[in-house]
Amino acid sequence: MTEAPTPPDFLVRYFLNITADHVGTGGVGAWYAPNMEACWDQATGEPCRPYGDPNRMAHQQVLLNYGGADLCTPAAPQYCPRYHIRRDGTRVHRTDPAFPYSAYKSYCGPCQACGEMLPGENCCDPYSNPNAQSIYSLAPDPEWAHWGFPAHAGDGFVGDPKWHELNVGGLFTQIWFPCMTTKPIEIVTVNIGPETGYGTGSHDTNFLISDFDILVPSAARGTQ
């Protein structure tokens, strides 16, 4: 890409065929389809740039995860984002029974880099300084299906080869971030695949990706 696309105006397309995915005893298998990442300065709200202050720059990872543990529950709301944003723009707090717990697997925030983190909120890599991060692990769920994302755990996973057209820009309009950027969110990375070697066991997977593309409407680029 020659420029970083911004929500809400871009799509990600690809064909994905996952033919096998086996997690051995003791392993934790994460499978990202896709992992989407933005980055901005937690103090100024400005997008990350080379030679900026790494103590304040937080990478915001939003990933659709076929694997991993389901930690975000009514009994453990600290593993959920503080808010969920509905498509109409309204916010639902994580302690509200209307919060869509099934749409999130887990969440952690950018620790000391963001002054808006609350006591008791789950913190990503508390000893990682610089380069704080947030991780939003999303579950395949009907809440995201409006944007083309998988509606359930088997949708596009093993044995269900699928052509995906994902409105990544639209999805980001439903994600709540602490220390929000003051500029349009720049999506700097979109990647697909498993996280292997994660845990004490094994994670063996086979997959094929083809025809990957990112589409940005010309109007969003200021051209005809």
C-alpha cells in the first residue's frame, strides 16, 4: 500500500481455505482472520510516526480470532472492553446485561501509556515499555456479520473454504478505544494466519490464502 486506509471506507478481500487446525495438549491455538492494527500517540492523539515517543505510542490490535480462550463473560467483565459501540453509535457498558459478551473473546488495554485506563482493567504486557498495546480479540459472532465477518465459529474455518469481503473500516466504527486518536484511524497492518508456538503444546495448521486485496473508494482518497 502507498497510503494507510482509514475507517469507515475500505474493504479487505481474500480467499481462505483452512484444511487442518490441530491444537495439542497444553497448547493455545489462535487463528486470526484477519488481524488489523492501528497505532497512535496516547497523549497527543496523533498517528504514530517514525522517531515519535515510543513510551506513548500504542498499537491497537483488533483481531477476529477463530481460536483462543473466551475470557470476556458477565462474570469477568474486566476481560471485556469498557464499552461496545452499536452500529447506531450508542454505547453499552461491559457490566450492562445488554453487552454482547459473545462477540468478544478477550481485551487488554495499553497500561501506563494511556491515562484513561481504570484500576482493575486488564492490562496488556505491563512490563513492556516502550511500545504499549491494546488487543481486542473478537469472536466470530452475528454482531460483526453486518460487516462481512464470520457469524459463528465454523463460518470460514476448517472445512469451509470461503471468499471473504470484509468491511474493516465499518468494523472499526464499533470498537471503543481509550485515549482515542484525534485523527482518522490509520490501519497500518492487515494480516491473516495462526499464532503458533503459543503455549506449552503444539499447534499444527494448514491453509491457503489467495487473491488478497484492499479496496479504498476513490472518494475516500479525494479523487474521482
